Amino acid sequence: MTTEVRRADRSRVVAQAQALLDEGWRLALVAAHQDQNGFRVVYLFLRPGRDPLELWLPVPGDDVWIPTLSGVSYPGGRFEREIRDLYGIDPRGHPLPRRMVRHGHWPAGYYPMLSDAPPHPPFEPDVGSYPFVEVHGDGVYEIPVGPVHAGLIEPGHFRFSVVGETILRMKARLWFVHRGVERHFEGRPAADGIALAERISGDTAVGHGLAYVLAVEDALGVEVDDRAKVVRALLLELERIHNHVADLGAIVNDVGFGIVHAHTQRLRERLLRHHEHLTGHRLLRGGITIGGAQLRADPDLELLDSVAEELAELVGISLDQPTVRDRLTGTAILDEETARQLDVLGFVARASGMDSDARRDHAFVVPPESWVPVGYTAGDVLSRFLVRADEVRVSANMVRELARMLPEASGDAPDRGSVAQPGAGSGAGVVEAWRGTLVTRVDLADDGTLARVKVVDPSFFNWPAVPVALEDTIVPDFPLANKSFNQSYAGNDL
């Protein structure tokens, strides 16, 4: 990719962003950088079939503020709140100036991404003072859920304002597992960042690992052979399949159809064992390198066909049950207009009538001719269920065709630690991970170490849609609705 860079200043950046949005560009990432004499804020835009475009906005170190984009871009306003919490850069005019990443017990004036920020600041007592909007009226009451949940669910707090069983408003509070991932990248050799990227969100090891590697390759000008591109695309689809299989069972489990859930877990276990045979890890870690990709064995196409066939049967059995279909239909609707305003991604977008898929729009390998994006329009739990079910079938066919391309694709993958000669530069990686479009941007120092890594999991875009879809949904359907979105806490809470 060749990224176009345009300079901006505080008097023009909002108008420049608005013009790009009007031309069909999407604001995919906003990253702050601490430079020698101040800061730089990078706005990365994507458009189908085009290389990325960036606006660079310098911010003086003695006058640290930026004009807010919240009036022209909802995601832009959320990026700005994140930047303020981590760097102390004030988004002037922002309509929601309170903290987002840093909870109430984080010390005032402490910004963890600054170069002089101490690693262990003195935290205040956990006062639990996060302000929620209170809903008043006859019969209105509140239900707090979390942040600690049963089982292995990650922490998140949900505050419901309810009349009877009907949800009037739900507010989600995240960032309980903020780990400082982007700070952990800094100073590492580029090759050492792969292992960290693969662990950002455990169920998206390929998506995060590949987006990171693509960004490094873009920064260094590394060329990748055809075989590695095919292997990478194949691994992405395998990751998509095993996650969709698990989610389909979990969704119907939330309406009491546990027998199908048990069978999908059996199918997922078959896939995970297959993954370990392919890359040495059940979650497909270790297959992607800077400049290459490798498999330890050929994919078992018969196994994949068998899983896809069994899953289709389980989906049919589930939807033949009137209770299951009734609970899924018309539940937690995210209409297309709202989905576009929030700029949701992936299967959430495709279930609400949006035609969004980086496999086509930002392809690093030409998709097989049989590949057709899956889409529905109702935007309810059933649509999100059906998108996943159809994508398992489509992805299984895609893996088969990609596997056939491997003997024809030339090139040998380098060792995992190999990398091109060090050098300063920046680059971006864009992939259609299983939840949606995932973007990583890197800046490399002169010695080839990582100066800055910014990661945007699709969950950052999709989480705000969950409370919107829950309006007028009944409380007992919250687990079902939430599972139909199934966004990552860890991918969001970097």
C-alpha cells in the first residue's frame, strides 16, 4: 500500500475530515503520537479499492488541544475521548467530556501513554463514581450487572433502566481490563511484536497478528510472495469458522436449546485440534511471520466439509423449533440507518443491510471467484445468527479453493523472527477479522524498533451499538442479544 499523507492544522482539520467522509471515506483509526516538541494526531481514512489516506495534525506541547470531530463522526468523538485519557490532549467542544478509558480511581493528571508517565502511579480508592444517566418515572427501576460475571466472561458493567421487563436504556461501562497493550509494544524489535499482537484478543490471534504484520511490512516496504498471501487468507477463514461455530451454539443456548450448543462445542473442538496440527497452536498462533506465512501440514478439507455440513444441519434443527425462531426474530434490532451512523463493522453491519467487507474492499489476496459477501437487512438477532451460519459455509468453500491455490503459489516462508533491514517508517494493516475490519498502524524508529503501535479492533466500533439495539428489548433477552453481537472486551480494552 502507498498511504497518502495530508497535513492539517487546527483551523482546517474538521472541514478536511468532513470532506473525506462526504467522498465516501471512513474514519478507521485516530492515533496520538508524542513527538519531540509536542504531539501529532494521525487520522487514518479508508475507502473501498483505495490505499489509506492520513491527515496529520501537529499539536504544540504548550497548547495541547484539538478541535473535536464529534459533530461529523461518532467514532471520531470516541477516539478523541480515548486520546484525552491516555495522552491528556483535550478535544475542544466535545459534547461528552468525561473519562472513558481511565476509571474514577485513576489519578487526576496521569496520562499513561506519555513518555514520562510512571509505570506505577498512586491509584485512588475505587469509589465507583462513574456517572450514569438516571431514568425517572413511574415504575422505573435499575438493574446493575457486572463488572464481575459468572464463568469465564470478561468484565464489563451494564446498567439497565427498566419498566416491568422492558429496557428503556442500557449503559455499558468497559475498560476494566485495560492492560496498556500499546505501551507494551514500544521499544520492541518489530518481529517481537507478533506474539504480543496475537494475544491482544485470544479469539482473534490471526486477525490481530496479520494486521500488525501487514503494517510492519508496509512501513518497511517488505514484499510478500503469493504463497504467503494465500496461507494468510486461509488462516483468517479458519479463525472465522471456529468462532462462528461457537457463537451459533451459544446463541441458541441462551434460549434454552442446550443440545445444539453441546454439538457446536464438539465441532469447535475438532477444529481447534485441526488448527494445532496446522500451526502448532489451537488458536492458530505462529503461522504468520513478517514477510511470510507457513503451515506445518495441509488443511484437512474433508474435516472442514464435515463440520460445515453438520453445522448446517444444527442450524436447520434450531430454526425449525418455533420457540427458538420466535426468540431470535425481531429481538434487539439495529436498523440500517443507525448502523451507518455508528459505523458498525463486520457481521453486525452485514446483518443490518450494510455492504462492508475488507476481504473485497482492502484485499491483500484476490478472493476466490465463488466468494460472495453474505448479508441480511432486518438487523435482529436472527439476522446476526444467519450471517454467521452462511459465512461458515462460504468460508469453508473459500478454504477449499485457497488450498487448491497453494501448489500454484510460489515462495518459501521465512523464519518467524526474520525481518527486512531496520529503518524508520510508518505503515497500516487492514484485514477482515472474524468480527469485522481490524486496523493496525505502526511507526518504526531508525533502528527498526517499534515507536508507536495503534490497534483498532472492530469491537471499538461495534460496542456502542449494543445499548442502542437493546432499547425496548426485555431484560431476559439481554444475554441473547449480547451474544448475538459478541464483541471483545479485551480487543476494546487495550
